[in-house]
Amino acid sequence: MVSGCFGEKPVLDGLGKDGKGKIKVVYYDEDGFYREYGNYFNVKYPEIEFEVVSMNEMYQDLNGKENVDYEAERLKFMDKHKPDVMMIDLQTMEKMAQEGKLYNLDAVIAQEQFDLEGYMPGLIDIIREKGSGSLYGLTPNFSTSVIYYNAELFREHNIEPPRNKMSWQEILDLANRFAGIGSGEDQVYGYYERYGTPENLIYKMARASSLRLFDPKGEKLVFKTDGWKQLMKQATDSIRNKAVYTLPASNDENRMFRGDDDLFFKGKAAMILEASWFLSQIKDRHLWDKESKKIDWGMVTAPIDPASPDDTAYSSLNEIYVIAADSPNKRAAWEFVKFVNGPEMAKASSRTMRGTLPTRTQFMKEVDGKSTEAFYLLRPKTDTNSLWGGPDVKIPLEFHSNFSLILSKELQAVIDNKKTVEEAAAAIQTEGEAALLKAREAEKAREEAEKQAKGETGKAAEDSKTEGSGSAEAGTSEGD
């Protein structure tokens, strides 16, 4: 009764009569922060000041350094600047929450009845899952990939268009129905791997499945398995049959950047897997690219794992806003996090094609007359990095590029009918194990060299200090 008459005690103190406050916030850069959020927020809260800590500062300091652990560096950066509000990814949020560095939002959300129902299905559950049941952050937007398709090509060749929740096997089977249509420059492909070589297609396909490259401890490569061999066969058969277009394999380490992006826009590819930023291209490219056609397009969900058909591995949550547990400005920080994640900003975000999508679903029902259901139908998976072992498995960075070159070479051998899938998988296993051992030895040697260099630096500093102390004592003795 007392609580009902006088009201609950606020979880957070108010801003005060003058409404003044100050927030230190981490963002990509200061200009981008004010353009995206700061200016809008200050219209509503003109007395709250910002101090923007630019992440570019960290990246500049790390520029040119090899084998950088960016997750560890981000955490050091946060500790150094001690911001009130941080923009971090899901994995960093999980780690910081476990270390007690984040403010639990549950109580203030409950007291202020902040709307959590308007978010896309499963989103809040995912964030809670990484917070061991508690809500430590909120995200206003997310990125996801979908299958975009040329509806006119499907009609022209009397082929049923793709549908939501297809597996990679079903997508490739559908792509194979275009095999043999046209030839040379007029060849029509069922699926187009934009900018990608065969190994990029394999990585994309594996991402949807439960396949892993390493054992749980990250000690051994596990490529020669039925799952990987099945994936290799599906991909190489489709490329060889010209149902799927990829760039030819290459030993060039920059091969991912050699792509051409014309086939889909020239009407010579039926399907493509791309992120949400691709919307602006598919809508407007014909307006400035004379070689591109205006496409009657549609979109369906990205390929799913039949074992978990309601989840997608092609979504990411990289902009989760959290409040530091030791922030002295929690009320102002919460007002900002609440505003960024509120319906006003979601509505504004739904009107711009900046590449990400609002996590609140009520304001973006269609784009260019097409339903946005494909973006919101699937629940993002939380373990999207598990192909390479996940956050607790540390694989030397140089192994990634070396392994991709091995994979590329062997896939091309299968495509060219020079090797069977079985032979190529065995070679990938053997050469991959050797590359992993070499990368680990190089990493160990590098760590030893760094340790020795630090030891010598410390010894030199200690010697200098001792010499300085001896000189001072001598000077005192002479003075006496």
C-alpha cells in the first residue's frame, strides 16, 4: 500500500532539475556518432553533453602490427578510457558481463516499463543468454544476409522461385536447373558467388551447418569427415556444371578482391546471397550503371541448417549498447541507451538504407513493395564463429590465409576432375595439419622473442636505475 501511494524508489537517480548530465561514449568516430545518434538525442536532451571516444584511435595504434588479438585490444581500450556507454559486439558483452563490468538493465527496464515486445523474435532471448539470464545491453540494429533472386529469370525458364527456409542442398539443386541455359557470355547461372572463389562458397555453406574445422580444444584439424566431403561434392559439382559461378581459384592472397559484380545485375544470374546493404544496389543500380538492368527481384531467407530450421548463421549483432557497472553517470547513460533503442530511432532508421536493419519490426514492413519477412523470420545464432573454433579457441592468424590457399588449390583440382573429393579431402587434412603446426611454431617463436625483448628492456631499465642510484650516492658522499 505504501509503495502504491508514494511510488517505488527509482532504481536510478534523476538528472536533476536542470536536466544536465554528461556521458562518455565509445563509437567508431565522433562525426559518425553525432550523425547517427548524438544530434537526435540532443534535440530531446539539450543539456546532456557527450565525450566521444573514437575507436579509430585504437585501430591507428594497432596499424601495421601483426597477429593482433582485436578482442583483447578492445577490452584494454575500454579499461583505459572508462566510458559510461560502450558499443560492443555480443561476444565482448558476454565476457565483460562475466567479469562484472556491465550494469544490469533488468531493474530499470522493469520499473520504467521499457517496451521489449517490439523487437524481432528471439533477439532479447539471445542477449539474455549471453548475459547468463540477465539483460546487460540492447541493440537498435542488426545485419543479416538473404537470398536475393531475379524473379523474371525464374518465370522465363518456368522454374519455381526459391522459398524461405531452404537448405544449401535445396538452393544448389534449384541452381542446377539453370545449368545448360545459354553459353559463353550468354551463360545463365543459377547461383552467383559474388567476389568469391570456390573456398569462399565452401565457407559460406559450412557456416549454416554444425561443421567445425577443429576439435573442441582447437588442437587438431578435423577436415577429412563425411560432412566436409559432402559439402565439397555439392559445391564442386555445381561449379563444374556451371549451375554456380565462382571466380577461378588462385594463389593470389588478394583473390577475394578480384571479383566482378556484373552478372546478377546484367540478368545472367538467378540467385545471390548478400547482406541487407545490397538492397540499395538492387533498387537503384540501374539508375547509374548503364550496363545494369532494372530487376524484378524478390528475397527469401538465407540457407538454413535442417537441424535448426528457425535459426540463421548469417545474422550478426555488432552494435550492442551497454553501460559500465562503475559509471558515475548511469541515469544519463540509461537515457541515451533507452533513446537509441526506442521506437523513435527505429522509425528513423527504417527510412534510411544505411546497410543495417532496425531490430524493432513495426516500422519496416516492406522495401520497394517487397515484404521484409525474410530479414526477420529467422532467429540469429549465437555461435556464428564456431567454424573456426569460437572465442575460446585461439588459432594463429597466419593459419587462416595459408589454409584457404590449400583449400582453394584442392577444390580447383576436384572441379577440373584431376582429383576425387576423397583424395582432395585427404590432401587438405595433411597439408592443413602441417600448416597449423608451422603457424603454431612461428607464433611460439614470436612470443619468445617478445618475452626476451621485454626482459632485456626491463633489465636495461633496472641497470639504468641502479647506475643512477650509485651516482647519487657518490655525489652525496663527495658533498659530505
